[in-house]
Amino acid sequence: MSTEQLLNRALGAYLGFACGDALGATVEFMSPKQIQKRYGVHRDIIGGGWLGLEVGQVTDDTQMSLALGQAIIDHQGWNIQAVADNFVVWLESGPPDIGDTCRRGIMRYRDSGELYGLPRDGDAGNGACMRNLPVVLATLNRPDCFSEWSLQQSHITHNHPLSNAATLTLGRIVNHLINGLDTDACKQEAERLIGQHGEFAYSPYPGKASGYIVDTVQTVLHYFFSTDSFEACLIATINQGGDADTTGALVGMLAGAKYGVGQIPERWLKQLDQQVPEQIRQQTTELIRLAESL
């Protein structure tokens, strides 16, 4: 695969992630019935939602990913303290939303200097998985670095076997897609995850889309594997409601990597706050360049 093809898929993943975040945020915490009653089928980036977002505004999913990506770029490699420092700067900037587990972990680091929290039963949320794409991009050719960096950034806020396993699995799937592997390779990764942790089984789909990492991954895998276009995949996922900004972001990441940036609807890219795609394009180019040098 040429660098141009690789970049197209990588950019598709990152821009798809942001589109899913902004699209899903409008219907976060709503049920499918509530979404249908209010919007029919929600299909445009219009802001609003429980956070009262501006049109095209993204949430913590994209903001934390950009903070993580910038730390990698600034240090031309891995510096976990720089990642944590960027999370602190982000926390103190007054973001529109931050999950309780993320807040607790970042504040622990800020106040005590402790980078990693102890394992906690309550850490099985999706907050570490949702922000890991920059690590994937920077380590496309280094699976050893991918695992180490992914778990280190995860444990700043989330230290739980299910969170760890999901973060690594979705990262490997998007790696396969960016590198041009087919859906069968992705399904093998999903089956490996289910073999290790049976609760992730997604067929038949249980129909829950909460911030619990199991519900999140089941939703993402179900709609990714059962749809045939970027737009259909995203719309089906976010209309399931629940933690729709994160399920939307993660499925947008996978679908963007599979179908390429050219399949992302132009109206969604135009509806985004334009600072976001500008940052994403710059980061993607630099992270892929770094991946080729590692």
C-alpha cells in the first residue's frame, strides 16, 4: 500500500471519529424511541443535546484524542508524563464534558503526580478506549509499542481488564483496516476478544449502548459489521442512543478506516467546527510520518 493510500485510510479514521462524536453528541443519553420521536432519524450535525453544544462542536472524545496526539508529536515518540500533562491542560480549559473516571484520574495525577491508578472495579468505562486512535496511528508498524503505549495512556484514568482488552482490540482492528486488511481479519480480532472475555459477544446484539465498555464495544462491532457504507454505519449507531458520542466516534473511526476519507459525507465535514478537521489533518500527517520512522 502506498503512503497516499495509508494516509487516506488514517485520515478517514480520524475525521470519521470526529464526525461520529459531533453527530452522536446531540442524542447522547437518549433512547432510540426518544430519538425517533424528536428527530425521526437523526442524520445531521446540529449541536444541542444535553450539553447544549454549538453546531459542529466536538466533545471529550475528540478533544482528549487531540491532546494525546499532540503529546506524541511534540516529543516525536512516547512520553507518558507529557500525555498526562496535556490531559491536565485540557481538564483546566473547561471542556463541555468530562467523564467522572477521567476527571478522577487526571486530578489524581495533577494533585499527586501519580501517573497510574490502581485497578478499580468501577474503571470499566469507555474513556480510555475512546481516545487511543493517535497511538494506533503512531505505531502502525510497531505492535510492541502499540500495546505498551495504549495501556500506559489508559491507566492514567482507567485500569480494568475489560477496558484494557477493548482498547487493544479496537486499536488492532483499526490498524488492520488502515493497512488494507479485509473484514475477516477484523472479525478474527473480535472473536479473540470474545474468547478472552465472553461478555463482549455481540451477536445477537443485546441492544445496549451505555458508557460501560462492554455495551460500547458490542454496539460498535454490531453496526460496523452489519452495515455497508460509512454513512449507514454511523447513522445506525448513533440512533441507538446511549453514549452516542463515544459509540459514534469509535464506529466512525472503524468505518472511516475501512471506507476511506472520500466516503465521509461532505456535509458532515462542513458542519464540523473547522478548527477540528484542520488539527486532525495536521496530526494525521505527522503521526503517520512518525510511524514510518519508528
